[in-house]
Amino acid sequence: TFFHITLPMLSPVLKVILMLAITSAFKDYESILVLTNGGPNNRSQVMFTYIYQLIFGTNTSAQIGYATLLSIVAALIIGVVTAVYLFCARKLDDVV
């Protein structure tokens, strides 16, 4: 009964929850920034902490243009991942 009744009724809610979890995984830079600030020798640095350091870093010349380009690339990556997920979720609806 779980696979034939319960799971198909929960699938719309599960799709939304999984999509929010995937997009929030990209936004996990706050904890990295607070805990390690890029870590020793930039080992734990992710794209968003790098963008933050480009704009608000200790260097006197902020590279706002390059940081803007990286932000647009990050938004495109998140959009592509979300589109692929929604495409796969639609295919799963056809199966179930």
C-alpha cells in the first residue's frame, strides 16, 4: 500500500522539498565563511565565499565586475541543476 497509495500522493510535496534542498545546498557558504573563512590555504573555499572575498575582501581594489560574472555563472548553474531535476521529476510522475 505504501508504494501504490502513499508514495504517489506524497510525490508533489516530495518534489518541492527535494528542489528546495538541492538549491539550499548551493547556499551553504555561510557556515564555511563563519567557521573557516576559506580554510587553511583555501582548501574549504567554495564559489560563493570566493565571490564574497572578491567584493568585500581585504584587498583595496574590489573586483566587482569579475564577482558579478561569477554570480551570474552560479545562478546559471543552479538554474540548470533545477531544470534537470524538474525534468527528471516529471519523468518519474509518468512512471508512478
